Amino acid sequence: MFNGVKSGLAINEYKNFTVFDRSFLLLFSISTGEDWNRIMYDCSKTAPDCIAGETCGSEYAAVYFISFILLVTYVMLNLFILVII
């Protein structure tokens, strides 16, 4: 869905969605809250405001990232409560 985004403000050669291992590490860093909004803005650029094959993402990026953050926050909150109990 976002493998066409290879560069941006927060997406670079180490943080991108081109291969599975980098995608997994990027989603893990997003789950910690690190620059997730910048990555969302990088992935939400569509034509004519982007360069094809370099910075073009999807119009559904905001829905994906906000739902991902909500889901991960819910899981982490439950794990924190479990440790306390």
C-alpha cells in the first residue's frame, strides 16, 4: 500500500515500506509513537503533489495510521494493566 513512498520528511533509506524487515521495524517505531504523524503525512501525498515512484502514497493513509495507533495503544494499555494486576 505504501511501497511507492521511498523518501519524505521522516521516510528515508532506513525507514520505509519497500521490504518486509524495514516495514516491520518502521511499524514497530510507529507503535512507540515516534514521528508517526510525519510518516502519515509522507504516505498521504497523492498526485499532483508527489513524484511518481518516489513520494506518492495513498489517500487512505490517514485512516490506516490513525486506526493502527488506536489499536496499538489499546493493546499496550491492556498489557500495562495486566502487569499491574
